[in-house]
Amino acid sequence: MLLRLLWPLAYLAACGDPSPKTDPHAEAWSAQYDAGRAAFAQSRFDEASAAFTTALTLAKHFDPDDPRYGRATHQLAQLHVLQGELAEAESLYVDLREREASLPAHSPAKILTLDKLGDTYRLQKRLAEAAALYAQVLAFQQTHQGDGAVAKSLEKLADVYRARGHRARADSLTYTARALTLRTQAHGYFVQGNYEQAEPLLQSALALQEQHFGVDHPDLARTCYYTGRLYAAQDQYRKATHFYRRALAADPADPDRAREALDALPTH
């Protein structure tokens, strides 16, 4: 579980320095940060901790909204999590949350910090606090991010509810996450033009949603819409019409996308 919760180090490593290396603090920060990553990759955790701590100290010289402070914090906090030092990780994330307080309410950096603090609380069995943070993250993702990100947060919330004994709620979240994951995979194949791979995934998502949520659920409406798009792309207009109409029937409060797609078909 611990490794699954860690923020991918490869992603952080791919982020370039936000300013030219003419500033001595910037050069020193890069040297320490890179040294920390190299030591971490070789499981020299004491060296990694010392380097990331120095990088974090150096980052205090940058502007308050400079992302390098957050990058160093996340690396050091994850190192603590990996070693079971959850109180230390929590302290770092609480500090980072306070530092990011002036950022916009829906800043991705703030959302990442809330998510990682939620992970730390979950590992500490502070389940109510974890659930509250995950709910904030989920609200952001449902508006600003795709199904894949939403599915991951739903799975985390499901784990929390299951640990608190709310099995029915946990199962509902798990089924929703699975359907979203299938739909995300199908969309990936769809944009590649691999319709044969996309179709069974959408069918599985539909079956899961029909079984657990009924035929009038907004998520099912969206899956029907995507299925309609799949068939329309293959000139199977009768099937496309069927699924667009199902989308309209399932979610009449938000019909615009399916209605426009239906009207655009050569034949109904």
C-alpha cells in the first residue's frame, strides 16, 4: 500500500527548474534535489533525506509560490512515508498546505497536497480526516480533471469507508470507480481508432452501471453517449442513435451533448 500511495518520483524528476541557473540558490537547490533523487533511487535513504532537507531549506529563499518548495517537500515527505515516519510526513504536508494557502482555491498544487495529506491520515488510521480531504480532492477532479483521476480518488474513499464499516457505501464507490476506469481505457482506444478494443470495455462499463445504479444514472448517461460516439465513428448510425437516446433518457437534465450528437447523425 505504501508504494501505491507515493507520488511518482519519475513525474517530479521530469519537471524542469522554473528559473535559469544563474541564481546561486537555484544552482544549489538543483544540486541537492538531484542528489536526493539519485540517493533515493539507490535506497540510500539517509543521504536522500539530508539532500532533500537541504533543498527544502534553500527553497525558502524563492518566492512563496515557487513550485520548488513543494517539490522538495513532497520528496522528503514520501521518503518519511516509505520509512513509516508518518508524523514527520504529516508535519511537512501541513506546513506545505499553510504555505500554499494564498494560491487559488482550485490550484492543482493545493489539491495534490490535500491528496497526499489525506493519504498520510489514512495510513495513520485517521479515517474521518482522510475522508474529508479526499472529498475536497474529488470535488476538484470532477470539475477539472478526467475520469482516471476521479476513479483513483473514489477508490481511496472506498477504502476509507470500508475501514469505517460502511460497506454498502464503499461498494458503491468501488463500482463507480471501476466503471470510470473501464471508460477511460475505452476512450484511450477510441482516440487511437482502435474501436474493436474500445467496444467491449464500454459494454462492460455499461453492464456494471446498469447492475448497480439503474438506467437513469448520470454516469450511465455519459457511458451511453461515449458508446454512441463509438458507433457513429464506425458509421453504425442505428446503434449510435440508440445509445444517444439512452443518454438523453438517463440524464434529461443535461442533454445538450447527446442531443447535438443525435441531430448530427446522417440518419436517425
